[in-house]
Amino acid sequence: MTLLAGFLDVLLRGFGTIGLAAAVGGLVYLRLVLRPPPGAGGLVAAARGRAVTLIAAGALLAAGAELLLLLLVHPWALAEESGRWPLREFLTTGFGLAGLGRVVLALALAAAARWMRRGGDGAWAVAVCLGVLLMANAAWLAHAVSRLHDRGPLMVGTVLHQLGAVVWVGGLLHLVGFALLWRRAGGPAAEPLGLHVLARFSAVAIAGLVLVVVPGIYLAFSYVGGWGGLVGTGYGVMVLTKVALLGCALVLGGLNFSILRRGESGAGAIAARAPAFIEAEVGLGLTLLLAAASLTSLPPSVDVVADRATPAEVAARFRPAMPRLSSPPVGQLLAVAAPMDDTLAKRQPEEYAWSEYNHHAAGFFVFTMGVLALLDQTGRARWARHWPLGFLGLATFMFVRNDPRAWPLGPAGFWESMVLPDVLQHRLAVVLVVALAVFEWLVRSGRLTRPGGRLVFPLLCASGGTMLLTHSHAMFNLKTEFLTEVSHAPMGLLGVVMAWGRWLEIRLPAADRRIPGWIWAACMATIGLILLVYRES
Amino acid sequence: MAFALRPAGTPVLLLAACLTLAAPRATSPHAIVLESSPIHDAVLASAPELVTLRFNSRIEKRFTRVTLALADQAPVAVAVPAADADAAPDRITIPLGSLGPGVYVLRYRVLAVDGHITEGVLRFTVGPAR
């Protein structure tokens, strides 16, 4: 029960932060980016209306996610032996009170946004005050509040770090809405104001990123401690993953910035390219927020001393070796494996062998598809466009071999085993993989031509990559489990890059599609290679 | 020119669905034990009267739940006294009463001040090692 509650806890914390980004980041966007110039036309009015709607929606999302945590997830996980949920007692803890504070403030902000839409006097000032209070309140919901030392500075550092992320990602969310409106309005030819909005956002985004990075460095030093903690613990690897995601987002932001600097002479090119870059950047930003929520569930590296892996042990997990060509029989595995609900049991060598074989077989499917996708990119092997069908083979394999203790191989029934987050996540992954196969094959065989249909593959890849980044077997901080999971981080990262590379290939003008096309296909082949050398022992 | 909002298209709905599926990391032991008395897998000549756990986080002690099981017997709930609330915020002291020889498994569930719930286990043997 605690495992599933933890799974939901992190999910809801992630959604809460995304809601906060849309709401509080939206206030900053509205004030600093979408300032209406004298005589502003219909575009700005429409964009401001859309921004206010998104602010209200974000505030409601933040409030809803927090309410679910406070009223459902935590009391359920803390249930007493009698089955009673200690709801009232939980709500009087510091976390409970801070959570209630977030709910009240977020609901008030949603109401203030409605007031702003009606043009009420003072609505803006009230909304800004509520936004400030929401960010300050976040300090009491963060990991820093539970620390024994440097609690105050860590809480302040966390709030500033979150504020930077909220301004940046929230602004991007709003900018996607604006870019769509702008393009529909005729782009720079009809509405040159759009160029100024994009330029203003660049300055705000840079300020937001400075706020992310500077307190982030302080937090990393405090929680990670040193190089050993960075590469030898789950927390450190997640910090590295966040840095890599931020780096990818910065590349996209830099590309946008550079095309904006070309000025009015390149206005047409800006309108054609900027929305695609913004959409990809927002995708990376959302993944970062979910990864940050996931990070809070891990013990900081400075606290993990005995169970820390050495850099050599980590490197050994990526050393090429011959893939396993055979798997232990199910009967042998069931004889040694601990019961499914014994989350504290040590895994046996047969379990490692089973899992390695699964990963190697999956690697065969993914690597083959990656190579075929690269061939397809050359334009000289038309038959290779059917590579998505390989996903069906992968999905079948994953479904059958998910967990030998669960249906269809093991004694635990289909629904009985669904309560285990690990099994549930794998089954959700199977659904994703089938969808990947169906949609992308339909697109490549010319059977699905709707623009929205073409975007299904990158969106599902982004979800898969995020799932991998945030996926874990229990007890991640134990050294053996950490070494088991360590290759998931680069694969998740490659999955996310693959997703947004394909997105850019679809959304950019035809002349710009070549490079992202090669990048995403190469990422898929590399994921396959990592799977082929995956090892757990 | 009109700027009426279009209904959210397929990609937006799919993104929402995908984010729901992209479930973040399953729980890990966020609050970990830095020190315990007795230590995990200790073999003790005499039964301990108390178990002490020191965590890396401040703990909301009133939500602590502890069970103790001897060998393969059913676990029994152990009360964590309210007086412990005055002790250090990262420590939990659990009175055990009198224990006979055998292998004991103590399971605990704690709530950290930042709202994360952690389960853990401490095993120790009273009497000669088996």
C-alpha cells in the first residue's frame, strides 16, 4: 500500500507543480511578456484572455492535486490497523496545514483570475499577492522542511529554484498558446507584435533560468555533497538527468533566441520555426518538473553513505558484453523468488538473469527498429518505413514476460498484481508500445494523414521516456538496486530527446527536418544498444 | 480577425493522457535510517529493552507504526509512546518489553515532516546465532 501511495504522491506533486507553473508563471508572463502596447489589436486581447483562462486552470490543478494528496493518498497510506484513516490528525501536521494553505491560496487565485477576466479593479494586485504567497507556501511542502541542518536556507533556496522553474516552464506553456494564436492570425505579416512578445519572453526565460541554476547549484552542493554522491546514488543520477534535460532545453531556447536575433528580415522564418522550438522546449520543461517531483522521493546523496556505488561499479554496468540468449525457466524462478508483496526481500540471481534476458530481447527489437529508421531516413530503402511494426513484437514480449509471479506466467492474477506499482507501470508501458506501433505505422504507410495523428508517436515517446526516467523498482537507494536502475536514466533521457526530435521533424519547415530526423532515429538505435548490454549483476 | 479559441486538438488531449501514464518514480525510502540500535542483523546475547532509530529527516512521530514478529509468527503491534515526542526530531525510541531467544523482525512505517511515508525493517537475533 505504501508503494502505491508513494507512486501517487509523486505523481500528484508533479501535477501540482505543473499547475503552479501555469498559474504563477502565467502571472509573470501576463505582466512582463504580454504587456499590451497602446492601440493593441485583437491578438493581444485574445492572448490575454487565453492566459487568464490558463492561470485559472493551473490554479485549479494545483488545488486539486493537493486535495487528493491530503484527503485521499496520505490518510489511506497512514491507515491504522483497524482500517481507520487518521484524516483529522494528518491535516493538523505541518505538511497538512501547509497543504491546506496551498489549496485555499490556489482556489483564491482561480477566483481572482475570473475576477481579472471581468476587469475587476484590484484583481491584478490580489492575484499577484496570492501568487507570492503560493510560492512562499511551497517552502513548507518541500523536502527542505524535513532537514535537520540548514533548514531555513534550504527552504529559501528551494522556493527560489521552484520560482525560476515556474516562471520558465509556465511562461513556455503560455507562449505555446500565444504562438498558435499568432500563427492563426497570419504570423508576422499580419501581427508584427508577436515578434516583440517572443523577444520579451526570451529575457524573462533567461531570468527564470538564472533563478533555476543559481539556487540549484546551492541545493545540489547541500544534498549531493560531492562527485561520489553524484554518480554513486539514485539522487545524484537524477540530478545529472535534470541537468541534461535542462541542457537540451537550453539548446532549443538558444536556437529560438538566435532566429529571433535575425530580426524583422527573417520574420517569416521565425513564425515558421519558433512555435516548433517552443513546443519542444515546453515538453522538456514538463519532463523536468516531473523528474523534480520524482527526485523529492529519494534520500539525498549526502545521507546515503554505506550504500553508495563507486564510479567504477557504475561504469561496469555500461561495459559491452554478450547479450543473454536464454532465460531461467519460470518454475525455477518461482521456486526462489520472494512473494510479490514482500517488497523488502533480496532479489535472487535467477531474478537478475530473468530481467537481463528481458532487457536484452527488448534491446534486439529496439535496436533493429532504430537501424531501420535510420535506413528510412536515407530515403533509399522505402521498405524500411514499416519499422514501427517491431513495436508489436516488443509489446507482446513485454506483456508475457512482465513478472513471472504475475499473470499470464505466475500464480498472481491479472487484477491482483495490478496494485503493485512496478507491474502497473510495465503494463501501462505495454499499452504505450502498442499505441506507438499502431499510430506510427499508420502514419508511415500513409493511412493516417491528420496532423494530430502524426504527433501521437512523439507524444507517446515523451511519455515513455518520462516513465523510464521516473520508473523505479522499490528500494532504489540500496546499492544493488541503484546499480540495477542506473542505465534507465540515460535511456529515459534518450527517449525524451527522441520524442522531441521527432516532434521537430514533423513541425519544422521541410528544409529544417533533416537534422532532427537523424537525431531521433539515432537515439532509438542507441537505446537499443544500451538495452543489449544491460546487466543487473 | 476573430480569435475564438478552438477546442483542444488531439495532440493536447493525448499529451494530458500521456502525462497521466508517465507515472513518476515509485516510492523509495525517502527517510532512511542513518543509525539504529541494535544494528540490522545484529546477534545479541541478551534481549534489548529498546530499539532506537535515527533518520535523515524530521519525523512526525505520532504517525509511527511498528510491528514485531518472532521468526515466522504473526507480527504484533508495538506502541510507540507519546512521551517520545519530546526527544530529538529525527529519533524514534521503541520499547520492546521482555523478549525470549529467537530471530525478530521489526517493521516500521514513518511519516517525514515533508509528507513522505517510508516503510523499513530491522532484523536482529536474541541468543546464539542460528
